[in-house]
Amino acid sequence: MPHSLYLGSGIVQPRLHEYDKEHGHLPSPPSPSSTPSTSPAPRYQPSLSAIRACMTYSILELALALFTFALFVNSAILIVAGAALSSTPDAAAASLFSVHRLLARSLAPAAATVFALALLLSGTSAGIVCTIAGQMVSEGQLRWATRPWVRRLVTRSISITPSIIVAGAVGAEGLSAALNGTQVALSVILPFTSAPLVYFTCRNKFMTVVDDDDDEDVVVAGAPGSRGAGGVGGQMQMHQGGPRRVKMRNGWVVAGFAVAFWLLIVVMNGALLVLLAMGKT
């Protein structure tokens, strides 16, 4: 989902700050007498060691979530649906409400109840993700902060009120159509939100970190044993009379896969819009 990109980027920032705080990498706060009260607080820049540690943790966390919970849950959904509904003629064009009835008739009422409960928990989880992602955008990009209960009230009202109005006006069929429309909208928005992510992570202008730790060996870009620009890792470069800068942009392999997947999403979204315009599902 597009908002998950913002959330994934936002939740790692407290980890970086906590790592630098525990390891003494944060600069000492200026004394009140030496700093005017009107001057803005210095912007936090994570250290190279904090970035590497949090990157390792994030990769392991993402792999664990994708290849254990998400993989088995989605596999179970497909296996159960294929085994229980493959011989049902109405399953191909079923909505969420009719799937509930089909599961109750084909398997058991308990299976339909579990399906409804899973949808409820999924919607709650999505609402939490959207709320926190909205907090990241409002406090980071818009510089607009408000109390948590106000933010939750506003975001939940915006997300729930249209559903209540649609459900009361047009019933279950209209609510199902509205749900399909939101999924199409999220799919169309995804290329616009992922393109800046691919662009920023492939540019040294944004992916260069100043390394102030003098205990590590300096590796010059292009030297034997270092990873060049065509690899998947960053490259280190030493500047005379100043701290070295570590370039952590994506290598050509990762950048190529990212661009290829982005183009695939664009093509699939184009086909989706064409099929919708032709009245096909």
C-alpha cells in the first residue's frame, strides 16, 4: 500500500535516534547561555553505525514478516478458497459478502465467522497504519502536529464516515463496489509514491552519509576489496582535510530491479484502467 512506504520510512527514525543515544553518538546539547532562544534546534543526523545496525535489523524484520506470517497466511487463504470454492459456479464473481455465504454453505458457519473476523482485524490494522502514516506526513513534511486523540478522531472519521453513508444509501452491493474502487485508486497511486523512493535511493546526492568515526579503516571507492558503483552495496570515499563520506545509494543491480518492477506496476495499472473502461473485471 502507498501509505506503508511512508510508515516504513518513519518507524526507523526513532530506532536510529535510540541507537545513537545508547552509544553516545548524539552531540552534546548547547548551553542556554551560548545559544539564543530563538535559534532552531539542530537537525538530527544519524551516524553511519546507527544506519548499518538499523538496516540489518529492518532487513531481518521484513524478511521474517514476509516469508513467515504473510507467506503462510496468504497461502492458507488461497488453498482454502481453491479447495472449498473451486467447484462453485458463483465463486468467480463473488464479492466479500457472497464469499461469506459461500464459505458458510461449503465449509461451515464457523469458517464464515473466521473470515469475517479476519476482515475486521485487517480493516483495523489498515486503519492503524493509515493513522500513523498520516502522522508521519503531517509532522514531517507539513510540520503540523496535533494531539494524538484529535488525529485519531479525524482520521478514523474520514475513513469510516463514507463507508457508513455508502452502506446506508446503497447497501451491501454498493459498499462492495466502493471497496473495489478504493483498491483501484490505491493501485493507481502506487507508482506515483514509489517513483520518488526509487529515485532518491539511487542518487548519491541523497544517500551519502558523513562518517565521523575514525576507528574504522578508510576504503576508497574503486579500491580492491571495496564495492563499486555497479554492486549492491555502498562505497566509501575519503576527502582530504575532512570526514569521509559513505555513498550508500543502490547499485546498478538493485536499481535495475527497482525500475523494472516499477515499470511492471505501471503497465499493470494501465491494463487495469483499460479493462475497467471496457467494463471488464
